[in-house]
Amino acid sequence: MQTPVVTPFRDEATGSWQYVFHDPGTMIGAIVDPVLDFDPGAAATGTRNAKAILHHVRETGIEIAWILDTHPHADHFSAAVWLQDRLGGKRAIGERVTGVQALWKTLYHLPDLPGDGSQWDRLFADGDTFEVGGIPVRVIFSPGHTLASVTYVAGDAAFVHDTLMMPDSGTARADFPGGSSFDLYDTLQRLLSLPEDTRLFVGHDYAPNGREPACCATVAEHRAGNIHLRDAPDREAFCRLRDARDATLALPDRMLAALQVNIRGGRLPDPEADGQRYLKIPLDRFAPR
């Protein structure tokens, strides 16, 4: 099985992992889930994360073929558009993003927002395949955290976004609009049916108990030690555990800002007549936690 070179980048503010992977034989690569910085207090965007990826790609000599979103993120803005403008490549996401757009354009009252996924160059269906250099990539529909999430399996590496966390942290939350702990359980079973030496690269790690942040564990390591699957081995037990845990979690402080950008494929709202961009925040649509 082909082994891509995977370089992780961590956004400290949100605990998010971003990745560049490439085929060492052709030096063709892809970017997964890049972060555009956002300070929620000042409502200010920045490009520190994106510039770190840009520098790595240029210094390493990688030709970017794809910029891949696994789903519209609730805790950070996507830097996919910013990076495409500088590196080229095609931007892509799973085809069920249209369902997320339909849900959130209603919540934001954005009736003129196209809800057909046309903000991306390619919408992937479950089972679609493509290549990054000589590395075959397969798309796995992976709902639960959102109704549109996908996993990218590139050779022996799988980018599993917000499904599994590291084994000592368990799994990702499933309480956002369109999420489902039942769907997440089925997704986890599908991912853990991959070959046991498959490297699973996660979307977040919050480094519990003072350990260093980590981004990768194998299928075998998750089967043996993932705390949520160990403590809740069947669907009903898992859903009880996951739903109880989610009920204790606050909504991400960037969620209402981030999703209106991310359902646009990472494009910021257009400037208004005064040349300024504005975000819309729906009041009283979510209960405080």
C-alpha cells in the first residue's frame, strides 16, 4: 500500500489539526482542513496558520492538486480559498454539504446563498476515488458529527476529521444541527474496519492530562484502547455515553461566525456599500449552555 508523507499543523487556539500530504515520488500533494485565523473578541481574521502551510508547500516543492474540506467546520474558518488563490489546485468537499447549506442558510436567513455546493470545484460522493500523484484516495461518507462529513483515505493514511479523537479522548461530539450519535457510531465502525495498520489522522486533540498534543493513531490502537468504544461497545451504550457527554459541552465560541463562512466554501462575506465585510449572528436561535 502506498504511504504518503503527512505533515501536520496545529492551530493552538482551537486544538485543530491541519494536514499536507504528498506523494514523495511525484511531489504532488493535497491540503486537508486548513485554518483561517479568527479572533472572536475582535472579529479579526488572520493568516498565520495558512502562511505556515504555504511556506511548507513552497519550501518542500510540493505541487498542490487538491485542497480538501472534510466538512463545514464549526470552530474555525476554512483557509481553502486563501490557499487556492496562492497555490492553485481544486477545492473539494462531500456532496452532502448541500444539506448543511440548506440548514444553515435558513438559520442565518441567507435566502440568496446558492445551496448547490457550487462554492467548491468538486463534490465527492461516497466511494469516489481520485489520485494525488501516485497515491490513490478513496472518499468515505462519515456522518455523525455533521450530516455531510467525509473521510479521505490516502494510501495507508486516513483523514478522519471529527469522528475519532485520540484513543485517550474517545470520539467527537454529535450534537450540532444535523449531527447524530447513531450515525457517528456507524461511521466509527466503518472506519475501524480499515486495515489495522491504517494511520488515522484526527481533526482535533485537546491534549488531556498534560500530555503533548498528538494527531495520529492506528486502527489497531483505536480498536484496543479508544475509551468511548471500550466503555460503550454497542450502539445503544455508545449513544447514551455520547449524548450524555454532549449535553455538558458548550457551543464553540466561533460557531456562529465560522459556519456562515464555511458554507460559502471559505469565502468571507462580500463587502457592503461601505467596503466593510459583516457577519450575521442569529439571536436566540440556540439556548445557552
